[in-house]
Amino acid sequence: MTRHMHPYSEPTPRWCSCAVPDDDLEPRSSGISRRNVLVGMSAAGVLAAAGWPGAAKAAPGDDSITITIMGTSDLHSNAVNWDYYKDATYSDSAGNTVGLARVSSVVNEIRATRGRERTLLFDAGDTIQGSPLGFYYALVDPVTQTGAIHPMAAQMNAIGYDAVALGNHEFNYGLDFLAYWISQMDADVLAANAVHAGTKVPAYTPYTIKRMKVKGRPPIRVGVLGLTNPGVVIWDKVNVSGKLEVQDLVEAAARWVPVMRDAGADVVVVSAHSGDSGFSSYTGDLPVENAAALVAEQVPGIDAILFGHAHKDIPVRYVTNAETGRQVVLSEPKNWGQRVSVFDLTVEFSRDKWSVTSGSALTVNTNTVVDDPALVAVVRAQHDAVVSYVNTPVAVSTEAMSAAEACWKDTAILDYVNAVQTATVAAAVAGTPEAALPIVSIAAPFNRAATFPAGQVTIKDVAGLYIYDNTLLASILTGAQIKDYLEYSAKYFVQVAPDAPVAPATWTNNLGTPDYNYDQFSGIDYGVDISQAVGSRITGLAYNGAPVAPDQQFLVAVNNYRQSGGGGFPHIAAAPVVYNAQVAIREAIVSYASAAGTIDPADFHVENWRLVRNGTPAF
């Protein structure tokens, strides 16, 4: 059984429809409001509001000390509390805030209370991709060409991270870009299970050991092991194939934890870019994607695990190791800097060595602090450049378009993505044998809050519609394979009686399937009969008014994540690839819109699919 989870994000849209916060009402020249960096609550009030227990206390006995490990994960290039797509301070319905500048304020408070010498700061990966800031300095104005310090490296160095694990998204921009970022980092950058292809030799530093000084005693040696996600070899196949392999997390931890203990580590912490569910979003014989709890259960000698990847807030989880019977404490901080995990580990000196006797964890909400002004200053110029970039006009839309109903209706705004993908592939295969094949295109509703306004459309509007750094490919599928693909996609809907009330918002996300795993085709006609059981829903599959034959071939425009197997859709990963020029889909949309100058739904919007119940349109 697999649980289909996207490695990039959570089902909840990145942007909410809530009112613009008060901060946005203030005049600003930099995109960061003055109010956002003013000193707020007292340190005690901030941390008490977050549920933090307060000052560290030694356990009974003169030889026990409490040390504190802080951790973040899935920062995704969120440097300050800013939403580039709304051009406003970030806000959501839960009152969350984002950014390393917020994290820095929490870290400063904890260090001040606990003592810098008793704290360490780690990260569990997915750092350099995921926001327009990361995209801009990787592809628009690459730091690898300008020689600039990557904004996330600059901030992490300023905060003083001690170690950072690699997430799967670190590989999105290629190994050379990753190497450049690593070269700029003061912290150790770790990934024990990313090995050179065909070997067991780590391609990156596997672990590091940090020393905490203790007066009158030997130092406490805290080892941290970094583990990345096996899905890298699927999701970034084009970047790592033949170069890197990613081992099973349990296998790698079992290899390296004894090495760390032999090297003198008194405390062993794992920083893993891997959720704790035990399931994977992919199929096949690849190691488990979300293996953090399995590592705790199966590998002896681990005291704590900081984990990420699933974009969840898991303040604490205890897992009993099957071999030793000891509890391992785990914590996952919510993504984008919304939470900071805080582990308190009590270590006792006995028989000439330190060992952990107990551990606890919680997560601190960064909405209880304000942006650290020093961290804002570190990236202000780079942030300003991105604000200017995303506000660049690209075209004029003849009418407003919205993705609000894109999960259950064929909408113009999603058809625009398919129109661009189709046109790009058609131009690329012109003059080749594949040009004779009919072209169809696949897109999914990534963000229900996406809109194109009537009038001027900017880069931020395009980026709000297409939120991932995917590239475009074209593969060949048969009619029978497309039918299978559509049946798999249609599991997104719950089964609805033919006479049930029309309530489409309640029909989606069946079996926990996120919006981004509901793929819609353009170029062919079909119905999705949600009154039928999963696997028997696609009706009237036709091309140019004629039924699609099982052996009929189609050229399919598809993104690299899906073509590489992401989401577990049938046939597409094994299909022949006839086009792969590494064109970023978001950039293709911008270029297409800029060249046309006008976005008019009359030019591209065709309602080629519909929801039906027992053959009758659902609405």
C-alpha cells in the first residue's frame, strides 16, 4: 500500500483568501513593513505563549545537564515573512508566519535563556527551492553566475546553524548549483545516504560531531547524522541519474550510527528529510520515502530525530527502539519557518562518559515573535530584487480567470497551462516523425486561490498559478494507457449518488488525494462519472469526435515530476520520452504570454471534460 503524497507541498494552498493584514497598509519601499520587524513581546511572554517550558534545569544530581537542540525543516527559500504572490506580509487562516527572520528571533530567545554553549541548531532539508526567492537566484539571476551569496546561505550563516541535512529539493537545480550553495555554507551540510552511483561512498559529508564545553568535565560530544530522501532518484532523475544513488534511510543509519559512536559521540541526533508515516508516494522497489519512525524503531543508538518533508507540525513523538527498548524522541517543525522544534535532552556523566537519560520535544510557533531586523538586513537587497521581478507585467487578460473551481470544472485558467504546454511541444517536434501524432496535455490544479485579473497580468500571477519549478517533457501514450491514467486520476473524487445534492467542494480529495494529484487532460473529450466506483469512471473518451482506439498513439505534454513517477500514475514513467529540453513550465507560460501580449480565453478555453453522474452532467 502506498500513500500518495507530493514531496513539494501540502494539499492546503500556499495562498489564502483572507484579508490583507494591517502591515500591508503601511507605506513600504522594500516590500517589508516596518511593523514586521519591531520588537514585540518579552522573551518570557513569547516562549510561554508558544508552550515552551522556560529555562533549562539540570536533572537531580550534580552530573546531569540539559542540552537543547533546535531544528527547522522545509524552509523552501522563505527568508522573511512575505508572500511574493500577494505582495504582502504572509498570512493564512491559522495566523501562521514564515521565514528565517522569524526563526532567528525564536533561536535568539532560546539561546539567551538556555545559554549559547548549551544549544545547537540543525535543519532537516528542502532549503533552496520553493519560493520566488529561490527560483530567482537559481534561474533568473543565478548566484552561480554572479558570484553572489545565496540568500539562504547568507541567513543561515548569520543565524549560526550547526548542521543542515539535504532535502530532495536541494537537487532541483542540478548538482553544480547544489555544490555552489554548499560551498557558501558555514554549517556542515550532510547526506549520509546519498552515494556515488554504483558505490557505497557518500557523495556528501555523512555526519559531524559538535562539542559542548562543560566546566570540570569532558565536553559533551553531540553527533548529527544527515539523511536525505530516496525519492530524489525519481523526482530529479535528470540531475542525478548515473551520478548519485540514495540508500534506504534505515540501512544508512545502521551503517553510520555505530561509526559515530566509535568516533566519540555521546549523543546521536538524526536530521532526516523523511516523514514518519512509513509510506511512500511512489511505487516499485525504491526505499521507503517517509521512514523517520522506522529509523528510530530499527536502528539502536539514536537519541533524537529531527525530521521533515511532510510539511506537518508534529511537536513530539516517541518511538521505542525494538532492539534496546529505549525511547527515541522525534519532532517535525512545520514548513517555511512556521515552527521551530525544540528538543531538551538530559545527559548524565557516569563511568567517565556522557549519556542521554531522558528527552522531550515541542514546537515553537514563530508567529509569537517578529522578524529579526538583522536577518532582514542580510537579504533586503535580494528580497527587493525579487519583489520587483514578480511585479513585472507579462500580458493583458481580456477577463478575470480563477482556479477556485478548477478541481471539479474545466476552467479557462488551467486550460491556459495546457495551451502553453501544447504549443511548446508542437513547436519542438515540428519536422519530426512525432509531429504527425495528436498532442494532448496534462495539468493539475496546484492552487485553488490562483487568479488572473482582468487587465494586467504579472509574473506573480503566473507563479501563483504554476507554483512548482517543473520542466516540460513529451512522451507517447496509447489510448488504452490514457484511459488507465484517467481512471487513476479520477480516484480523486468520492462516489456520489446520482440524486445527491450538488456540492462539488465535498466531492474532492477522496482517500486523502491532494489537488495536485488530480490530473486533467486537454485535447481529448471525456466524462468522469463519479456515481461509479473507482476504476470505472471514464466515459466517452474521444478525439476529434471519434472514440479513442486502444492502440491509438498520442504525444502527451507532461511535467517532469509526473513523468518521473511522482504520484504513482500508471504508464507515464515508462513511456518513451521524445522531448525534454529542460524548459521550466512557469517560464514557458511567461514567455508565451509576453509574446502574445493578450490572454483571451476565447483562444484556448475548450470544455473537453466534465463531471457526470449516471451519464448526466453533475451541473
